[in-house]
Amino acid sequence: MDHVGMDLGKRESQIAILTDDGELINMRIRTERHRLVEVFGRRPKAKIIVEASTESEWVARCLEDLGHEVIVADPNYAPMYAQRTRRVKTDRRDAHALAHAGKAGTYRPAHRTSTERRDLRARLAVREAVVRTRAAWITRIQSLVRREGSRLRTGAPETFLTRVKELALPPTLTTVIAPLLELLGPLNKQIAALDEELERIVAADEVTRPLTTVPGVGPVTATAFVATVDDVTRFRDAHQVEAYLGLIPCEWSSSEAQRRGHITKAGNGRMRWLLVQAAWCILRRRKRPETAALRDWADRIAGRRGRSIAAVALARRLAGILFAIWRDGTVYDATKVRGPMTARRAA
């Protein structure tokens, strides 16, 4: 069986084919579906290694449809590049390293997200882009209004247009901000439609629906967690999920010295941000019975390390709770949440 390494690029990809006879074939092609079919359509079954990237999934599926064995490899796995010189990095060398790694087995497969979860992640990405656009426009209008000595009363983004109309703005400023105000109305409708779609997805999904029973976790956070984790069985315990989301501290330890720093911030940054926001919702809102144990636990940490660190610690714990609910097929039960005693281990 031939072993192939592909260094994928947005426009062009470098290919290294290591044949059974030891011959090494190099070629560079456009990263296009029809070119992949032309190159690999008539070749015998081969083992092809590609790095996980934006293009890797559709390329892998295209090659699998042609009958080849495709491995989407973790690019952070150092042994995969044992053949590559550190001082010289080129696409050809990377492709060679991937081909040799495929033959020697010195690679680590990356998780390939299911089609359903990939579609869900796409929906969430579109929603985030639209929400960020609205936030940018609102910020711009607010700054222009403040420049004229006026100030909008606080409120939700959905009420922004109403709050602007309450002000007696100069005619010139009204003309300047009119284009953005005209666009905000349709934008609000688009966001509302996207939110309704997410709520329908949550209501129909037996995995996502129980996650919304956790305090501070709504449809957006629940669907983002499911789309990010994808398969709960690939994690041994909650700590692995917390590490996967970048919510555990960095560590530099040697011999008797042990030093820990800020969180690693590995993995999906959007998911991590959502969990931190959920933690702040618990900390800032009035104490309720279902959040009492979590707040007491976080308050103990806040007393020693500050509220910001406590919020991140609580976000880490929420990730573990969401994982356990998904794994066990249960719902949130405040009576099973351990209280302040757990804070001693979190220090």
C-alpha cells in the first residue's frame, strides 16, 4: 500500500507519495475536488495522512469516497514530524514527514466531528457573526451620541432602537446614524429567528435539552457545548473535558518545584467564553436555592483569589457538570452539588 502525505493549503496542496518500492513522488495541485479526483481517482488504495485544518474534513471525505484510507492527524503531535529539520520548514518537507509518519505509524488521529455537529457549529458561528455585527453597530452609534453630549439609558440590545428614539438628537446626527438604525431592525429579526431555531433544536434533542437545566446555561451555551464535545464517550472523565476546553492551569513542574499559571486557553475559545459568562450569571444574580452550593463554593475561592479567578474556576466546574449530565443521561440536581468543602481542593 502506498503512503501519502498531504500538506493542505487554502489554494494549493503539496503531496508526497511513498510507494511500496521506496520511490518518493512529489507533486503540487490546486486544493479543488476535481483535482483530487484526477490525481487519486485511478490510484490503488493508499493510506493518506492530512493535518486537521479548515479544509481537512471535505478533503478526507472526498478521498474516502475514492476508496482510500484517510487519517486526519493532530498537528500538535510532535513525533509525526521526527523527520523534519527544525531550522528548515517547507510544504514539501511537511508532506514528506506526513508520508513517513503514515508508514511508521507515528501519528495521532484527530477527532472528526460528525456531520450533525458540524452543521450545528456552523449555525452557531453564523449567529455569533450576526450578534457581533449588531454589537459593533450599537457601540458606534453610542459613541456618536455621547460625542454630542447625550447618553442612552441602559437596556437590552433588542430595545436599542426604542431608546435612541427617546433622545432629542441634533438633525445632523440623526442623518449620520440613520443608515445604521435602518439596518438594526432587520438584524434584530435575523437574530430572533436564529434564537428560535436554536430553541427548536434544543427542544427536539434529548442530549442538549437536559443541559439547559444547569443554572446559567441556555440554548446557546448548551448547543455550543454539544457541538464542541461532539462525542461524550471520547473523554474518560470531567477533567479531560476541562483540559480540552483550556480551563485548567498551565503547569511548569520539575523535581520538588511546582509552579502553576493561568489557564491554558486551549481548544474552542468561544465555548470557554460562554462557560465563563454562565459562571458570572451565577455569581452576579440573586442567590437562589439551585445555585446556593455553586455560589458558596465560588465565594470561598473569591475570598482568597478574587472574583475573576473564581468565575473561571466556576466555569471549569460547570464544564464538568455538563459532561456528567450528558454522560449519565440525567438533569441538574442541586442536592448533588458539593458545597464549600470542595473549594479546598480547588485552591
